[in-house]
Amino acid sequence: MDGQIGATGENYLRPHVLEGFFGLGSAGSSSQGYEMKREKPLKISSVKAGGMMSLAIDDLGSLWMWGNYPHPSHNGSLEGEFALGSSSVPVPAWNFHGHTVVKVACGNEHVLALVSAGETYEGGDLLCYSWGGNNHGQLGLGDTESRWQPEIIETFNLESPWEVYDIACGASHTALLAQRRRPSDTLESVCWTFGLGDNGQLGHGNTQNLPSPELVKGLPESVFLVSVDCGLFHTSVVSSAGEVWSWGMEKGLGLCPDARFTGTDSGDALSPLLIPYTGSHNPRFPEPLQVVCGAAHTVLVADSGYKLWSWGRGRSGVLGNGRTVDCYVPTLVLWPLLSEDFGGGEVNSVEKAEHVEEKIPEGSMEVDKRLSAAMAEMKLLQSKLSVMERYASMLHGSIFGRPLQEHETPVSLEDSSKFDIAKEWENMLESSDQRKLAHLEMFYRNMLAGVKDKLMKKRIQEIVKDCLQSHATSSTE
């Protein structure tokens, strides 16, 4: 609708080639001229999307934007009320022509870019630019005035002791990772945030907005942060040692208001919280690579890229763990899938079968059939498990005011096929604190009152029915 997929007025259900990338000549050159000058098409080295805009960096270090992105009005005036322009084809960012754009990030209306001070990036000379909507100070320029053109964030100019190496944008807030420009004995890195702070997404222990970058002091000083990302209302970072911290809406989970849970465990995290790793006795994730945030969920790439963990809102199956319920601790994504799950295209089934018989030995085909049957059974069990989890979460929530969490599952149910419900109930009562016991008592009283009310209504209905029948009988006589 807004051109963010590179097409005018059309939605696509399948990937399509995005045309319009040409070699850059000069700001006055025509796009047709670019295509003729370059023998090979441009390669895209990275892409980003946010709000209603899309961004790409090509192999020459040029930045391209399309969709609803900030740029000057058609008459060339930079004055007046800020608004986003729209383009359904990629448009080059001429402000950085002659320089190398290394990284880019975008929120709903603002953009950040790491750009080389010279023509090429040689290390140690990156500058951080920001532009776009700035109503909450998300540009980090010290005010709340929006910008059409990129401006350097002076906190990280070439005279600064800090060099930014990773950037991320939430809806209306920004997070940066920086390291010291001059080498030191310790590998030191820090996180800076600014912009909207309503839900603690800035991590400074309050809900204030910040128009200038400020250090997140709740993180350890002896760690090196390898990745940062922002959701709509939360921020996450991961260290090279495998520790993950999150802060912002709903304990840093990013759960949006319509998914709020109640009780003493709810509330926004105003400072960084360490995300627990429950996969083994080691409290850290193995060999982390990158953390990424969706609107209300988080995904971690670790184990050198062989494993994924996810947590947060689980609607529509976005967590990839076979369920559609919210998850409050990291769980493994079902990855990789069996090879058949990557199947696609419109190949004739007979041709496909002949191809398989030609390439795969008979024994392998039998194994593949067993794997297929096992996968079908696993999907059925996952569906049943998802229903039971929702039921258990609903029941637990009605008693204790929040959904059931994984660590609260009885140990006997995990370690044995037998489950003594009477014994587990007694153990649960014994280990419950005064708050939980009060919840139980209130739930019991409400449930008992509800049952008595229903019994009374049923009894009244029976009496009325008997009276009507007796009256009808006497009338006929």
C-alpha cells in the first residue's frame, strides 16, 4: 500500500524480484544511465525493514530506501510540518554518496546509519547519522525536532572516545553499542539508549524520554556486547559470553498491552534483566551470534548458528516452537526441519516421485517414510499439547492471576509417567507462600459461591417447570 515492498498498490503473497537497483553516478544522473554503465547488477549486502519503510545496502556501500521514508518535499523546501514521503521503487540516499554505509536501522519514522568518514571504511572512522521523526528524541540530537536530512549524533563524532559498531531502532526509541576507539587491556563495550521511555525500554530505571544518548548502567562492565535489537517497547542485548539482558514492557518480554498479565510478576522492567537459560547446567547460551526483536517477542541465534531460542508473545506461531501460546522463558525453536518441509514449487508429483527413486536408494526411501510418519505424529501431538497448555494456562491464571510458567511444572510429572495428584496438591500447598494461599482461598470461595448459585438457579428452574406442568394438567381436567 505504501510501497514498502517495492510495488505500487499491490500486495504479494510470494517473494518477487525487486527491480530498480542501478549503479550510482551522480545526484543529477538518470537511473537509466546507471544500468548501462554497470555490466553486472548490484548485489545487496544487507536489508532492514521497519514501520512502513524498507532499506538496503548494496555491495558498493550505497544506501537505498523505499516505502514511507523521511525525505524532503517535492518543492525542495525543508520547512513546514514533518511528514513521510512515499516511493514504490528504491531511491538512493544521496547524502552519503562518496562514502560507505556499513549498517542501517529504522523505526516507525526514524532512520540511523553508520557511515565511513572517508570514501571507504578502514576501521575506527565510523560516524553515526540519524534523521526522520523525532517527537520523542529518538534521533539522539538533543531536541525533539524532526529532520529531513541525516545529521551526525555528536556524542559519537570522530573526537569521541566511543565508536558505535551496532545500531537498533524500536518504534520510537534507539539503542547503540559502542567500544573505545583506542585499544586497551580490557575489551570494553557499552550500550547507549535514547528516545521514548514510557515502558522502561531505555533501561535507565525510569520512564522518562531522553533526547540525547545515555549509558545503560545496569549492565556489567566486564562484558563485550555482540548484538543489540529493539522491539516496539523493549530492548535486548547479548554478550560474547552468552548472557542475554532485556528491559522494557512486561519484564522485558515486550508483550503489548493487549497481552498483559496481572499479579506481582507483572510490570515493566525499567532496568536490564538477565534472561535465564534453562537448557543445561550452564547458565549461559552457547556461542551467541545475534539477538533480534519482533514487536512483542525475541529470538536469539546461538550455538554458532545451529540453534535458535525464542520467547515472548506466541500468537500465530511466531516463536517457532510448535505452539501458539506466550512463552516467558527461552525455548528452542524447531530448527532445522526435515528436508521435506522445505519442499515447494509446482513440480508434478509423478515427476517428483521418479526423481526421488532415481536419486535415493530404497533403504533411504523407507527411512524417509518413517521420518514423515513420525513428523505427522509429532505435529498432531504438538497440536494437542498446545490445546492442553492453553487450558492449563487459563486455569492457572484464574487461580493465581498469571499464566503457568514452565519452571512451575511438577517435577514428578517430568521425571515419571505416574502422577499422584493428591500428593502433588499437598506438596503445592506446603510450598506455597501466604500470597498464593490467599489466591487459592479466594478462588475456592468464588468457585463455591458460583456452584451454589448455579445449583440454586437449576433448582428454581425445576420448580417453575413442575408448577407449569401441574397447572397445565389441572386446566385440562
